[in-house]
Amino acid sequence: MNSVIRPLEAMSAAGPEPLPGSAGALEAIRELVRADLEAVDAAIRSGLKSVVPLVDQIAEHIIAGGGKRLRPLLVVLAGRACRAGSAVGGAAGSAAHIQAAAFIEFIHTATLLHDDVVDMSALRRGRDTANEVFGNQASVLVGDFVYSRAFQMMAAVRSQRVIEIMAEATNIIAEGEVLQLMNARDPGTTEQRYLEVIHRKTAQLFQAGAEVAAVVSDATPDMQRALARYGKHLGTAYQLIDDVLDYQSDPQTRGKNLGDDLAEGKPTLPLIHALRSGDPEIAAVIRAAIVGGGREQLGAILAAIESTGGLEYTARLAQSEADQALAALAALPVTPFRTGLAALARFAIERKH
């Protein structure tokens, strides 16, 4: 199946600076804040240390799993963008930004540990999941440890506003998890219900990370609100493309099997669009696949999604979200770090895994 993800045009609202292309874009963005990211990695390793050996073992398994670390990257870029005039690639950012980037990643990690148990996943990023290696009980309990460690790090920042943002975000994320569970194996799931899940489950943490970065930078209220909007739309675009890639990407590259969402009975937008746009025969096949889960009908489902334009429809919505993320950046001064944030929006919709 050919890729349906269209290149994102540079928007005038994001300023005159050029946006790097998708090839090597993420590494180019990281290079802007290399020293900061190294400090974040050190904070993550330090924060995951425990006197309990099993916690250390699972923590090492998590760290070795790698990942894009987009959320910490977002936090340090947003912090640098608020502190206009910082030297590109210079000394590491403030301690508050490093801690914020680490605790945002910890919240994300804890949700992944719990998600993999709920979804009974055995593979993530091409490696065995923690629950597959250490069992469900250990994975859930270490997820709780990572959550609580995140809040210890939040408290160390000594900002009431940061605590308020993160307390609300984690509550909204938990509600999103429950809403997703309610939608599972339900062919009546609407586009609105689907979008509510991704706004809560995925976009909320991007939004919180960007807003916290602005708060600890003492940015103006307008800049704080602008970065919160940027994070929300970036996170939504990122998840929409994730749902496209579930039916399109190379499993070896992505580290996940094609049709994982279908196997778990998750009605994501490509499937919802195909269900409402296809003829009665196609609709019946899709409903049965959602209710029953599994990949037995994957070939027929892929054909239905392709014939109804489900991937194109989802990619267009992702592009719209990325456009809105770019527009929000107009409130920030023009710096290389704002360029990096704009490029991150482009990467979110152009990536192949």
C-alpha cells in the first residue's frame, strides 16, 4: 500500500524560518538541544534507581528499549524557545526544565507499562514488553513506582502551577484509558468518541509538557496558552498518524505487528471511516472484526480501508492538526528552537514509524 502521508507545507504563521525535511529531521531537531537531552537521560537513569532489585531490572529493560523520547524533546525545545537568546546547543537548560522533561517521560513510561498489561501486548519497539518478560504483576507495580517517582520530581520543581497542570493531566489521561476500554470491541464507536480518547490519552501529555516548559520559564500567560495549544494539536496529529501506520507501516521498522489495533478490537479512525463509508457487505466484515478482534480478516479490512479512503481521511485530519500546532507558534519569538518545534510538527505527520 502506498503512503498517504503528505508533506507538510511551511506555514506563514510559524514564521519565515525554513523547516527541515523528513529525512534525518528528528536527529537535526535533537541536535539543537543535545546537551539538554543528555542531562535528561541522566535524570531518567537516576530517577529510575531503586533499592529493590526487581525495580532496577525492569527499569533497565525500559531504558534499553529506547524510543523516540519525543515528549522530553518537546519540553526542552519549548523551554529554550521561551528563553529566547540561549545559545544553540550550548550548556544544558535549567534544572527545572531537565526535571520536567524527565517526569513527563516517566508519566508516559508508566502508562505504557500499564497499557501493555491491559492490551496483553507482547511486543513494543521490536522487543518483548516488560509484562512479557517479568509478568503482569511486576509490570503494573513498577508502573506505579514510575508514576510516584514522577510526582516526587514534580514536587522538587517547587511550582504549584506545575503540580496543578500535571495532576489534572494524569487524571484526564486515566479517564482516556477507561474511555478507550469502553470503546474496545464496540463497532458503534463514533469519530467524536475516538477523538475524545486520543485528546485525553495521548494529546494531553504533549499539552502538559509544553505548558509546564513555559511555566518554569516564567513565560507570559499568552505564551503558556500558545504552547499548550501547540502541544495538544501536535499530540493529536502524532496519534492520528500512529493509527494510519497501524495499517500501513513495515512491522520490522516499526517494531509492532500490522493491525495490532484491530487485533485488540480498537476502532481507530481509519476503521471508523471505512465502516461508515463502505457498502453493507464491507460494513458487516468490519463490525465482525471489531467485535471479535484478531487478524483473521486483516486482508479484507485493509482492502476496505483502502477502497473507502480511510487512511487518506485520517492523514488529512492529522495535517489539519499539525497546521494548528504551527499556527500556535506565532506567539513565540523567532529562534532556532521555534524552528525546531515547527519541524517537530512536520516530523509527526511525515514519519514512517
